[in-house]
Amino acid sequence: MPRVLSLSTLFPNAANPRFGTFVARSLEALQRETDWDVTVVNPIGLPPLPNALLPGRYRVLAAAATGGIENGISVHRPRFTLLPKIGGRLNPGAIARAALPLIRHLHAKTPFDLVDAQFFYPDGSAAVRIARALDLPLSIKARGADIHYWGSRSYARDAMLAAGSDAKGLLSVCEALADDMTALGLPRDKIAIHYTGLDRDRFRPFDHTRLRSRVGTEFDIALPDDAPLLVTVGALIPRKGQRLVIEALTSLPDARVLLVGKGEDEADLRALAQTLGLADRTHFLGSIDHDLLPLVLSAADAMVLPSSSEGLANAWVEALACGTPLVITDAGGAREVVDGPDAGIIVAREAEAIADGIKLVLAHPRSPHTVAAKAERFDWRVNGRTLGEYYERLVRA
């Protein structure tokens, strides 16, 4: 049985149970669908202070720095020293130093065949040191923000290029991101495409009979059946563009929008909705239970996400699988997902263009099952098998 050691700062834990769930689902599918045995090392970054002196959110995170068997996968959470806001260039070394003793011990007991990093920076740069120490091949996956955000910082870009040179294989979540990786200087001949997956049993079109009433009751909001309903899913940060969605509502007098997610922009977005007189049509749902997300997506007429940059957003695929067309900007793999009118429309990243796109989608209703068919190629079972085949090629080469 081949064994992979997956290093991932993106992974759910008790403090952040929905953080990096897509990484967990992919690795669970790998272990379930193939012969590969998976061990995850999920480093937890904490300031160099005693637990009692840690700020509140870091104290909660420190309590979550425990491992065990999670959904059939062995997960370990070593702590590494994190200097918030100023320590970005130090993180790869700090992660490697903290994780390597544990990984050497695990490798000595039952050897690994491959080291895998699930995010290019800092994970990939840390994983290079680990793979060298164990004399194992390395794979690094790019997801979007790692290339677009960290790639704009010279120290991180240099580290990423060095890691890409050392790695035996690289993964990208879409063709568009592979192009961005190549433009950054990473070797195109090493890059394979590995699309995201989703649970097709969970994300599917739901019967619309009283569905909005059910969602409204769940979140204590009124959702009329005869008014257009929009949803936007993602962290409330400037890059995701929720401000533009709220501004677009001024041209959609009857529409309401559900904002799923939390983040640094929430207070400003609430203030904007209040200033524009839209507070009664703008509903902040926060981070919702994953079982409720398909209901919210199915209840909406369109999923709107005007991001400035993306890889291939899970929210796009999940919305389509629920039968909800997209109104999104031309970011990352958007054109690989919206490849025809049944999937929705791609618009300019301006409030007026977003409003016009929404109007166009509302004017041409689609069958939810026709929309859902556009997501058929995104499936965790396929994702796991494809990943296993890619790993096999790396260890046999």
C-alpha cells in the first residue's frame, strides 16, 4: 500500500471546522477510492507566548492543536512559531522545523512514498525541506490565492519558484491557474490539472415547494416566493466583491441577497447596505452549517460572486450542482465552469454590469436539472481517483 504524507495549513480543525474542508474531502476520497494511505500534517501557527497569554482566537486555536483519526485519516497538528502580520517570509522554515521531527518518526515506523503540499506557500516551500530530508519525491498543489497573493511578493515568489524546481510534479485547480503559474516562472511541463470535487448526493437541486419558507425560518428572515433571490458565498473580503453585489441591488428593486460567509469586510458591508437603504434586502447569514448550504443555494435564482481573482471556486461548482446559475467575473477558471448559457453568465467587475447580468439570468429561467448537469464532472470520487493516478505516475517515474 503506497503512503503519502500531506502537509497542509489548509485543513479543518476544532477551532475552524470549515477551514480547508475541500482539502479534507479530496484526501478522504483519495484514501477511500484508491490504495493510497494518507497521513496529514496540519501545522498550527501560534505566537511565541504561553497559552495563558495568547489572544483569544489563538488560545482557541492552541486548544485545537491535537491530532487523531478524522474521517479515516491520521491527522497530526504540530505547533509552529507564528509572528502575525510580519512573519510571512519565516513561515516555511518555522513549519519545517516544527514538523520534521514528527515526520521523521512517522517515516521511521512506516515509510512514506511521497510528500505532498496542498498549498504552494508556505506549505510547498516547507515541504521541499521535508522531502529532501526524507529523500522522497514531492508534489505541490496551487489553488489560486497562493499564486496570486504570495506570487506578488518577491520573497515568496522566489521561494515558490525554488520549490517548483525541486518538485517532481505540480497540480493546478484549473487551466487558467496553470497559465498564471507558468507566467510566474513555474515549469509548465510539470503541471497537471486536478479539478475540485463535490458531494453529488448533498449538492443537488431541491424541490422548490416551500423551500424559501424553510430557509427563511432557519435564519429568521422573510423570503417572499415572488421576489428574486440572490446568494453570494465566500469569505467577506474585498477580493470576493460582495460590495459590488450590494451596490447592484440598487438596480434590482425587488431582489434580496443572502451573504454566506464571514470576514474582515462584514462591518463595512453592513454599513454600505444601511447607507444605500438596502438593509432589509441584504441578509448576512455568517458561516452556515454545510448541510444547510445546498438548501440556500437551491432556493436562490442566481449565485453571484464578482471576485477579482480565483483559482476555481468551490462555490461556483456547488451552486451549479444545486441547479443555480452563476453570475461571476472573468477570474481564474470562470470560463472553464461557465462554458455555455445553461451555467450562467460572465460579467465585468462593475455593479452596473453585475446588475445587468442578474437581470439577464432572471429573464431566462433554466431548468435546475439542466444547470446541475454542468457540474457533472466535479465529483469527489473522480477527484480521489484522479489524484491517486497522478501520485502513481510520480512515484513510478
